Amino acid sequence: MTDLIPGLRRYRWREKDLVLHEDHRWVLVLIADAQERGLLPKPVRVVLFDRHTDAAEPVALTPVTDVASVYDCCANELSVHDDDWIVAGIRLGLIADVFVFGVDDRMGDLPKAVGKFGIFGRFEMPGSLGELGVRAREVLDWTESPILLDVDLDCFAYAYRNHVKAWDEELFEQEFGPGREMFEMFLDRAGMITVCREAGCCGGEENADRIWELLRGKLLAEAVEVSG
């Protein structure tokens, strides 16, 4: 079922699965597949880099039993705006606590409790250690189980008037550089790495490609694309 995900491209990074895809809700299918293969615990704690909270309440959810049913849920029940997949993942039993870095500071709906789990987010990158930075560091101490490291490329884009611009290398180093060490800790603890393009939120296909190449060059240089 995972190969039906739009825009799917597979990579390997230091013997870990790294998957690039287009729309964020499909990450739930990747999570379910990885849990079935024993790469991730169920539920899995998530460290996420995203400009949006994606913490809206889903309209309706049918219980899931396998990867195919998760695929059907993403295709037929989740929002095409990709704004409710986190809460859906928690309610479906796939996801535990979620720590979001890079959230637009105009969004005031986090932290948010979903059952016994929480969604925590703030604008700063992990190098600017506030309360969330401390909590995100603690997630590595809470469990020896692998985490999911998930990146939305629009985390490295910004809105200017009516335009969305991709970060350049200088801005990347200023904003993200101090968080590189913690990001590498998350990479080491990840059972799988997922990257969502969401080109529409990056300002277009060219911007998404530019951000992906920047991310690969700065943080994922060892990523090798694989087939099958």
C-alpha cells in the first residue's frame, strides 16, 4: 500500500529508511507499515519539524486494523488540507506524544491534549531551548524505543506579503544551525525518517525542490535513493 502514496521516493540514510512523499496525511500509512515491520513501536513518539500545527480534529474516523485500512482512512476520511493527521494518528493508536518545532508563532492552538498524549509546539528550532526544547530532549530519555523523525519542508519556508519564500543557506544557518546537534540526536534515535514535500505550502515545486536539496546538503548528505 505504501507505494500508492503520491510522490513517494525511498532513500537510505545510515541503514535507516528515509521516505520522501507529497501530502502529509500519508505519513500515517508509512507509520503503520513501519510498525508492522517492527521498525517503530506502536504508538510511536514523533519529533516533527513543520510550519503548521496540523492538530485539527478529524471529522470522522473508522477504526483501523492494518496498513490497508490506514490507507483507506487517509484517502477517504482525512482532510485534503493535511491539517488533521496528527490527532487522527493519536486517536487511531498509531502516534503517541508529538513535539513540533518551527510552528508559525501566530498559531496559538498548542499545546493540546489528545487523550493521554500531548501535542507540543513552538516557533523556535531546537537550538533555542525553551520549555519545548527541554521536553523534546526528555523524549529521548522517556523510552529506549525508536522515535519517528518527520520533516515538512515548509518548515524551511516563510511567508512574505502574498508570497512564500524558501530559506536560503544563510537563513538556514542562522535559524537552524544552533539546533543541528539536537537534530542529529533525533536522527540517531529515529527508527524511520519521513519527509513531506507539500510543495503548495513551500511556494511551489521549485521551492520544495530547493528546500529538499538544502536539507540533504546540510543534514542528510548520506541519503542515497533506492528503488523498490
